Amino acid sequence: MSDAINLINEMGAKARQAASAMAKASTAQKNAALQHIADALIAGQAQLVEANQRDMQAARDKGLDAAMLDRLELTPARIEAMANGLRQIATLPDPVGALSETARQPSGLLIGKMRVPLGVIGIIYESRPNVTADAGALCLKSGNCAILRGGSESFHSSSAIVAMIRTGVAQAGLPEDAVQSVSTPDRAAVGALIAAEQWVDVIIPRGGKNLIQRISAEARVPVIKHLDGLCHVYIDAHADLSMAADVAFNAKTYRYGICGAMETLLVNREIRAQVLPDLIRRYRDHGVEVRGDEAVCALDSQVLPATSEDWATEYLAPVLSIKVVEDIQAAIAHINHYGSGHTDSIVTDSLAASEQFIREVDSSSVMVNAPTNFADGFEYGLGAEIGISTNRLHVRGPVGLEGLTTQKFVVRGDGQLRGVQ
Amino acid sequence: MSDAINLINEMGAKARQAASAMAKASTAQKNAALQHIADALIAGQAQLVEANQRDMQAARDKGLDAAMLDRLELTPARIEAMANGLRQIATLPDPVGALSETARQPSGLLIGKMRVPLGVIGIIYESRPNVTADAGALCLKSGNCAILRGGSESFHSSSAIVAMIRTGVAQAGLPEDAVQSVSTPDRAAVGALIAAEQWVDVIIPRGGKNLIQRISAEARVPVIKHLDGLCHVYIDAHADLSMAADVAFNAKTYRYGICGAMETLLVNREIRAQVLPDLIRRYRDHGVEVRGDEAVCALDSQVLPATSEDWATEYLAPVLSIKVVEDIQAAIAHINHYGSGHTDSIVTDSLAASEQFIREVDSSSVMVNAPTNFADGFEYGLGAEIGISTNRLHVRGPVGLEGLTTQKFVVRGDGQLRGVQ
């Protein structure tokens, strides 16, 4: 057996053991752990910055680009934000133990479902030290154990944070092995982690599409994954055109790099001339490059012709493709064909059109009269977000604490026997 | 590309296309389809029996054993039972379209979740023709498309049933490709089906453990699987001992071959002498072989000594292992160590003991004062059962129609913009 497999087996066995203690941990203990960790982050600020500077220096030496250095850096303000994030998670309702759907069955048995932790969660992420605290805290609050594997560039920062987490967990009387981090830079450890069906219940990769695709392709453990966010807004013929323009503008320009950003705007043929000329100018004034089909190009000479590749591209950049469609049917067909099933929105005043769109668009979020960038765990009232799932099974869309739990049936009787009247 | 992959790609594309029609099918249409199929099964009884006789003859020629021949056989009574099963599924509430958890968020957006079909479900099963009708009907009612792959021994029977299903579906105005069956005996088709991530959303294998393990090990598509049912009953020190004996007897003897049958009985040391001697005699009189640890053997000289292998064995037979445990803690530890996480029960009068057992036993069903054999979709009020899931993700325990659906977020606004006050 390779070293990596040995290491993961050892960590997995510890996590499995810690998982039973975590599953019965009280809400008060879990919240106390989160507060202890937050305190430790603040008290250990100087130490964290120092550890981070070692990572930063190594990253500069390796020639990492400015965006990566920025994601890697820990400043006092960022450490404070991490601590506040933990305290915020402590205030959220504990999903564990909630009973639902309890009903008396004909046999006389009282049967319901209880929320319980998933067990052991493997988190694989790139070099963002804040994910260490954030993901670790969400796993703790939901009663799970975490095995964290951060990018090697954040090794010193993440290790320092994990040490503080483990101390905080122990201070609350919980097993410190509830949070472990894979300490070897050996990439084989990732391979062993995602194959460890015996020890790990689910893998959540957080990072770029390449990372997530690689993990998904190789994993034996189920993966909660977030692939593309190729989101659409469709402006219906029966829409408040001023609202439609604002929603379409906001959906593209609020932030270009988020998965909920609109990438393609679909406009009903009937109202194209009323909406598009002004809206295209507004995008252009804001620095957004507009590409369009023939009908769009006919309305504005500066629009570049879109190729078929544009309809399938998640730009994550100030670029937008616009298409004129015959009717709502064509809009839905376009979305279900080219979209990624993430988030799609219709702007309409028609009840029938909104209901048809909601029913027929096969995406994890369907919206009416709102920009797609609202796809977010906090905006959805989940209180937290460990990611947005593009899976169909288990969780779909923004994932909060509940997505890190499962249910078990609880059956209460008073001596019922099967097959006996 | 192999023929098998070509075939599955072709079937998958057809299923995907049919899936969008099925997702928007009305409840009335789906119920009409089920009634049409039930009518066709009754009207075509003679034809079905004839097709089945061809399978039966081939199976006899191949020397299949009596149990397999019995599972394969279709009689008029069994065909009637299939038809009644379909009519029963037609009476169940339609899970699709149900909205839940709708709430107004601080942004003013009204956000909830809507149940929608999973999409395309691959069902792989052994040579039981009735599964063709049953699984097909559950997929239809939940708005999904099914790709069925039955055992080759039931080829003629299943093909005849699938033809009737497709006709019934078309009569209801739905796409007949909502239900397809893999017609080649080539085993490579199963491999292609379970790898077809593009076309198939979930695989449900139904059959023996070997089949399910093989499918799970090789699948790229998520699998809803049912592995072992190594179920326990624990008789607590504070229990109504007469009820305890009845529950323990029923848990073993109601049916030996079902996954909810008790395989190991745990008895608290304090009450062992009051419970076990009579109970062991009762098992013996009923033809159940009892194996026990030292403490049990000391109470009855005919009990065979249990080996450590016994605690890990799902007998599915009139054999039972009994262990005396120090306390509830030891019982829970034994269950979480040796059990399969299927169904476990405590018999107790103590509220504290029942709550501890419910909380700490990590199984898909935990029971109090009821035999484990109640683990069943019908007994749980699900109205139907496509199987019992031993997965932790998506569905756990008995799976009804709801387990064949997923949810999407529905977001309704009136022009809210993100990041704009």
C-alpha cells in the first residue's frame, strides 16, 4: 500500500471515530467550539499573518500571478472577517435532530424522519486559506467531521488555521480529530482521499472547473460538485420593459466572475427594437462587449456577430451574447439546450409565461423578474453556503448546512408485530 | 465505439428528449397511462403467458433452480397482481410540482423549492418480469423516463410487458420512449448504461447483493443501492419483557429472507435469565437455529457457540445469533460496529434509553418497541417502494416516489436588483 493510502486510512479511521462523538454533540458544544476558534483566530492574528507571509514569499518565488497572490493573502482585516464568519455560523439554527413528517401509520407505528450528519466530509480546495476556516466551521456546525486538503501554496496558513480549529474543538469537549488536514504535499493523497469509500461519505471540491472535473472523474466517493454557471435572462413579450432592462443589466454587471452572472440574454422578437438599442448602449458604456445573432446585429452596428460557440460559453467576464427568439418556447428550448442547469430567469408580466418558464426550464434555480446573480445561499436564506451544487441528486442549487446532513427514519411503536393482527 | 455504447447513446438521447415531455406531463395523463397499461396487461394476459412460457422453457433447458423458475413465472394471478399494482400507483399523490419552504427573503424575493423529476433512471434487475411493470410505473408516475435492463432469462416476458407499457404511454399522449428496454443480451450494454453520465441521472439496481456490488463498483452514474440488511433488536434492562420476547420473535420469524429480518439479538445482562431461556426454546420450536456468546450458551446447552463471523453475517435464513451485552452503550457500539446501517430496534420502557438509541444508532431506520421487519415503504406510508437505500446521500431507507425526484429553487421577484439598495 502506498504512503498516501496509509495516511488516508489512518486519518479516515480517526475521522470515523470522531464522527460518532460529533453526531451526538450538543448544539451548545458546537457553538462553543466555533466561538473558541473565532477567539483563537483573533488572538493568533500575528502568528497567522506570519505563517501566511511564508506562503506568500514562496508563491512570489514561484511566480504566481497577482490574482492568486490576492486569494492567498491573509491580512488582519481578512482574519477578522473569518472570525466573524465563524460567529455567524454559530448563530445559525442547528439542522441536526430536527424531526419532520412524523405521522401515525395504519399499523399504529409513529414514523418520522430525523436530520443527522452525513458523517465524514472531504473538502478539496485551492489556495484560499479562508476556506479552511469556513468549510471546517460548516462541517462542525452540521455535526460532521472534515478532512481538509487545501492547495499546497497555502500550506503554512492552512496548517496554522487547522491547529487553531482543533484546539477550539477540544476546548468545547469535542474530539479534535473532527477536523484534520492532509499534511503531505503528495498529490497521491488526493487520489486516496476521493477513493476512500470506507471512510469518507462525500467529497466537496471547491475551486476552478478543472479541479472539480478532475475530482469528479476520478472519485469513488460521491461528489457534491459545482460545474458551469451558464445563466440566461429571457425578456418576454409581455414584460415591464424598464424593469427588464434593469434586471438584464444588473444580471450581467453586478459581478462578472460569479457563477450566477448572466452570460446570454434572450429577447422576444416582438419587443427587441424597444429594448435592445438602449440596453446595448448601456452595456457598451459600462465596458461590456456585446455579441449577437443577426437580428441583434441589425439593431446595432457595433455588435459583433455571435458564433455558435458563444451560446455555449460561460464568459465570467464583461462579454455578453444576445439572441432574439421567436417566443417563450424557443427561449426555453435554447436554455435547456445550451444552459448548464444552474440559474435562469424570465422577465414577464404574464402569469402563464412565468408558470411555463418555472415548470419547463430544467435548472437548479428558476427565477421570475429577478437577476440570476441572486443565486446564493445567503440570499436564499440558508444562512451559509458551502457551494452551489449542479448535481441533481441529494442537493441542487445553493448548499447550506442542511445539505451537509441526511435523514434517518425514526419508528416508535408499542409492541406492534408484523403480519399479526 | 462499441455496439453497446452506440445502442445506449441512441437510447439515452431518446430518453433525454422524452424526459422534457414527461417532466411537464399532467398528473391526469400519467395516471391515464398507468390505467391503459393495466388494461393492456389484463387484455393481453394470454399473450403474456405465452411469451413467459418461452422464457420458462429456455430456463428449464438451462437447468435453473426451482426458486429462479418461480420468480420468472407469470401466471394469470400474477398478471392481475401487476395490473392492480399499476392502478394502485395511479392513486398515489403526484410528487411533481409540490412547492415547499416558500418564504420571503430580506431582498423581497419569494423563494421556495419545487419537486421535479430526476430525469432518466436506469433500472437493472434480475429475471423477475413483474419488476418491469412495477419499476416502469414508478418512474412514469414520478415524471421520469426509464431505461430498463432485465435479466436475460426474462427476455420474452419483459419485452412483451414493455411493449404494453409503451402503447399505454402513447395512448395517454405521452412519448413512448419514456420507457425503453435494452434489448441486446450483450452484457457490455450494462457497462455502457452505468457509464452514460450524459444520458442517465441515476441507476437503481434491483436484485441480489452480487449484482448490486458489481454495478456500484463500476458505475459512473450515481447509484441508489441496497446492500446488506444486518438488523439488530436490543432488549434493554427496562423493558416489558413479554413485549420484548414477542418483538424479538416476530423480528426473526415473520420472514427470514427479507432485508428487515433481525439477524442478531442483543440482550441486556440484567434480564438475560428472565428473557432468554423461554425465547430460545420458542425459536427452536419454530425451527430457528440459535447461536450465542458464552453467556447465552450458559443459559441453554443446545445453543451453538457464535463465532466472530456470526456478528457480521446477514443469514437471511432461520439462523439467529444472540449476544448478552453489559448495557445500552455496549449494544449501540455493537450495532454501529457490526451492523449494516439498515434497521435496528430497541425494546425498552425507558424514555432516556429510547432517545439515546434513536440518537446514537447510525442506521437508516431506528425503531423503538417494534420489530425491524417493519422497514418497508408501504408500512412507512410511502405508498410504494422502488427499494430500500443504504446510501447516505439523496435517499436513505425505503424509497418511494419522492426519492425519484429532486427539487429546484423557484425565485419570484418584482424587479429586485443585486447590490442595489
